[in-house]
Amino acid sequence: MSTLFSLIWFVTFIAFIVFWRKKKAARKAAGENYQNDPSYKQISKQKRIIGIVCIVSLLLAGATGPSSDKSSNAPSKSGVSTSEKKEKQQEYVTVDVSSMMSELENNAASASKKYKGKYVKVTNGVVTNIDADGKYFDVGTGDKFALKGIQCYTQNQKQKDQLSELQKKGPVTVYGRISDVGEIMGYSLKIDKFEAK
């Protein structure tokens, strides 16, 4: 979103400069009684509106831009990063992959309400696919005819490097937050950590 607001700011800033020059020219053309000139009033009103849009888009671009919070992964005095502390403090609901799939099959809306946004520890999972780029891997029940599963998305380079420990059809336990639930594709999970067994 910040890119869109930055683009809007840039365009309106250029338009503001153009209308500022037009206003100056209209004032010159109208002479001493420029404040009553309809052309001058129209250009002045347009310049004000463009100026307001320019300022608002600049504020929104700054507000929606990437966070510059560098402390989230910085080691503390104890030598443990704050993201690792968060991981240790996070409580996960333990759930079996088979029961998640069964709930999805029975009622996708109910499964979405139950799991979406929740932190889960998925147990008894079987790796069904590993992305070549290391962006995700799929976890299922091990049933080769199953179309749905849990697509687990890596969040950092450490997790991508750890994918080499996984084996297709191998057991895995995954910790993370369910970011989406769909009746066609199954579950999407943002990985906090995973353990190959």
C-alpha cells in the first residue's frame, strides 16, 4: 500500500506545482482585482484540493510503509533474540493433521472459524511436497489421493535452509499460525518452527 500512496503523493505533488504556476499566471492576468476573478478562484480551489490529497497521501505512505523496528531480532543481554523469546512464550493448540482434514471436509466454514488466526502445533503430519525455492512445503495425512492439506510457508532463511532436513513422505511436526482456510486448497500456515522426525 505504501507504494500506491507514494505514487499518489508524487503525482499530486507535480500537479500541485503545475497548479501553483497556473494560479500565479491567473493572478497576473486578472490584475489587481484577482480575488474576484472566476478563473483565479477555480484554479485556487483546485490547487487546495490537490495540496490536501498530496499531504494525506504522504502521511498514508509513511504510516503504511515497512516498519523500521530493528529490535525484533536483535539479541538481548541474555543472548536470545526477541523473536526467539516470542516463540518460546507463544502457546500452541496441539492438533492432529487427520482431525484438521476431517473438520475441513465436514464443514469448511466451521474449520475456518476454529483455526484461522490461531497458533497450532500440527502433529502426525506427513510431508507431501517440498517447494524447490524453499518458500513452502505441504503437510498431509499421508493419503496419496488427498487433494487438500496444510501449505506451510517459510518465514526466514533459517527455515528455508532447514528444509533440507525434510523428506517427502517423512513425518513432521509444524508450529505456526493458520493464516487462511479454504475448502479447495485446505489450510495455509505461517511457520514459526518445524521438526522433522
